[in-house]
Amino acid sequence: MASMTEKRFQTPREAETAFYAAFIKRDVDAMMTVWAESDDISCIHPLGAILTGRAAVRESWETIFRNSPEMQFMITERTRSQNGEVAVHVVEEHIRARNEPPSAPMQVTNIYRLTEGGWRMIVHHASPASQPAKPEPKTLH
């Protein structure tokens, strides 16, 4: 198990890369290495409750990894901004489980803070993208 002192993320992008690598590997220890060592972190999984604190966040990832098949991710960057010690990344996750067709995309906000141990995630909020409206059938007269 890696401790926080063993890995120092130099940039928010490096922390985000490690976040998705841990997600793909379903490695809770690697996942928690990305998160800040603080109880004011928050995670909201799609359609889920607000989870606050390291224990709740870790437990949620343990449950997801234990109950999820192997997944592939394609991440589409929407916006990235950084102001001093805080960075906000808005991305779209396209997730594919095993040989299934990709699910509807998830719209995600990942927030990172510069800590003494480098850049760490403090918020992950994912929600399903709305489905485009289906065109109304046209009636010919």
C-alpha cells in the first residue's frame, strides 16, 4: 500500500491521470493516494448521496470496485481552470464495461487542491449526461 508521502502529484493533471488509472485498475489504495488527507473531501457518485470524509469516500470506492466489472474509460476534456492552489477540471467520462456498448456519458467535476504533499483531489462529482431529446414524429397530412 502506497502512503501519501510516496507519491507527490506535481500538477492537477498528473493527479487526474492517477485517479483514472486507479479507477481502471479498481485499486482502492491507489485511488485514495489521489485524495487529500483531509476529512473535508467530498464525493458524489452518479445519482448518489454526498459522501464527506476519507472513511466514507474510501468505503464507496471499495464497494464500487468490489461490485464492478473491468472498465475502459475515454475522457473528454471540457474545461480546466486553475487559480492559485485550486484547480477545477470538468470532463465527460465515456465508460465501457467489458464488451458492452459504452454507457451514456457522465458529466464530471473534479476539484484539486495544492497541499504540502502535492496536488490532491478534494471533490469528485459525477452525474449522468442528459439524453438528447428525441425528435417528435412528423405527421403528414
